[in-house]
Amino acid sequence: MSEFSSDDVQRLTWFVAVAEELHFGRAAKTLNIARQKLSAAVIELEAELGHKLFVPGAQPTELSAEGHALLLEAREFLAAEAAKRAEEVPVTVAGLRVGFVPGVTVSKWTRIWSERFPTVPLDVVPVEAADQEQALRDERVDMAFVRLPIERDGMKAIPLYRETPVVVVPKEHLFAMVELIATADLVDEQVHAADDIDSITATFELVAAGVGVVVVPHSIARLHARKDLVYRTVTDAPDTEIALAWLADRETELFEEFVGVVRGRSLHSSRAPAKAEPRRAPKPKPRTAAGGRGQPKKQVAKGKKPRRR
């Protein structure tokens, strides 16, 4: 068998085309090259091998004995080269990039996804709350667990659950002795702004130092839990809402599959179009340490009562 290298792939491909067509014109048209260029390549190949590959002057074109032998070798070589290239090209499987803002735990959904779709990659990407919408619009993530509200223009969002607000205080604080707090109980406190969830660690440091308190979603307090701080439910502060969002014009079947995983849809259940669920009326909340029904088990210490309005 002749010795060929990867540099010979083009010439041998052209030779095989002529040998199979037995017509230089048709072969050149198939290869989309000039007939003169094809003829010159075959002549050059014959000169290197030292024998004719086609019978001189034969009409129609006819392979010589050496040409028949080379055709078998060339086909075998080209097939091996094609297989080699196929092995070198990595097979990529389209997957999902899912962002999540601070406070959202995604481990349950990633576990279910890996069990249900083991060959489809699912990359989870931490996203700052301030960047949640832009990460979607810039297509840095395909879907994202976001904290509402977001701008809905061109966006789909499925509300998933609501988070109870809590007040974070030092463990020696009077509020640490009760289970429920009302916003009226905070009137005498320095309440830090909690708009910047991404930088809330610095605010927690202030609270731990005895400088004010802060009201945050429950998951944020849990995420930054520390031994010198406690948090108590604020019964009449607005809840926050977590949703799964994505750009409507980028939706694929994988998006719907992930929505099914998040919503607890079983593997064999029929899929329904993804749409926002109607909001439910909030449940009545018990009254707080400030008085009334729903009184907590522990009371505010005597000598200092939270002020009422």
C-alpha cells in the first residue's frame, strides 16, 4: 500500500472523483473546480507515483491496472482520515445555563435534572440581584431564578414562591425574646435599607455591632446566618417573590423541560404551556408581640415595650 499523509487528502479525493465518474468534466463539476486544475492534479499524482492511473487516449476514460489498485487504497485511506477527524471533533450537546440570585437554593432541581436528563448539561450560574435581568437580556444565562419585580417586556416569568420578611438583630436584642415582630415595633429602631441584597454582608456587620437592625427576605438571613445574630418574622411587611424567568424569543424545548422539573412535574406527565400562575390571597397573619390574638409564646421583656402606633 502506498504511503499517504493528511496532506494527500485533497489530491486523493479528486482522483477518486474522476475514477468513479470516469469523466474529468463531470468530476470537476462535482468538485466545483476547473477541469484544467483537476487534470493537472492527476498528472502531478501520476508523476509522483511513477505510473499512469488512466489508460492514455482511452475514450471513454478508463482506469489502468495501477489506477484500480490506487482507487482501493485511496478509498480506504480517505475513510480512515474521516474517522480520525470525527474522533478529534468534540461532540457538544446543547444544555442550559441557569442563573440564580442570592438566597435561592437550586440543588434539588439540579439533582432531578441530572437524573432525568443525564446527557444534557445544566450549568448553574450565581447572578447578583442587581444584574438578574441584564444577565438574561445579554444572554449570559438562558433562564434565571429572579427576585421580582423585573421588567416584563419580552420576558416570561413564572412565580414560584413567596418569602417571609424577617428582622435581623443582635442575639442580645429585646426582639430576640419574641417570635413575631410588627413593623410598628420598629419605629424606635434604626432600620438599615436592604435594597442592595448583593452587599448585605456589610449591613449585617453593622447590626452585629449594635448599629441598627435590617429587614430582609428569610432566605437572605439564613444565607448569612451567624452566631451573634438572630432573625424574627415581621408579620406585616411585604413578602418578596421568587420567579423563574427567561426571554420569550429564546425559548426552546429544554426550557419547557426545566420548567417541568421546577414545578414538580413527573417524568411521564403531559406538559402544559408555561404560564404565570394566578396569585393567591395571602393567609391571615397572627398579630404580634405588640398585642392581640396570635400572641407569641414569649413576651417582650418588662421595662421596655415596643411602641405602637
